[in-house]
Amino acid sequence: MKTKTAKIIFWSGAIFMSLWFGASGFFELTKNPVVWDITRQLGYPPHFIYILGVFKLAGIMVLLLPNKLLRLKEWVFAGMFFDITFAFFSKIAVLGFPATIDAIVAFTVLSVTYIMFRKIYHPELIFGEA
């Protein structure tokens, strides 16, 4: 795969995930009843919902910075992975499988985006390894 194609796929995925997590983070911080009701139904406390919102918005800012903070981007991908994983298992336990479709879509897009990130930015660029 050419680097240009990898960059297009990466940026498409990064923008999609940023919109997804940005909307979610915004709704968590503004106490949107739909988001809050589902998150509370899953058993998460209010202070945790605010923390999620802050970290989601901070993460998308890092993710959208081109060619900067590459090691921190790795942490953002990890955070998104854990968020999606916890959402999936919380929803499957409380709401049932049909409620997990959004998590499955998000995990698929995140995985492809991360694979393209690693194609574009080799470990020596991210971690300073030679």
C-alpha cells in the first residue's frame, strides 16, 4: 500500500473517530440526558462521566495534530481502545448484544486507523528508537 493511500485512510479514520469521541465527550460534559442515562444505566458514577468527557476531548485534540506528539497519539489510541472495550462489555452485560453495534463499528474504524498510523509512522519516529 502506498503512503498516500495510508495517509488518506488514516486521516479519514482519525476524523471519524474525532467526531465520534468529540460528540460523546461534549455530551458527557454538557450532561446530555441520552448519554448520561445510558452511562448511568451501565453503572458508571457521575464523576466518571465528566472525566471521560474531558479525556475524550483532550484525546481528539492530540489525534488531530499532524506529525506532532506521536507517542501521545499512541496513548490516545490506547485510551480509545479501552473506552470502546469497556463500553462493549458494559452494554453486552446490561443492555444485550444489539446495543453493542456502535462499539463494534467504532472498534473496527479505530483498528484500521491505528494500523494506518503505524504504516505512516514507524516506531523509530514514535519512540525515538534506531
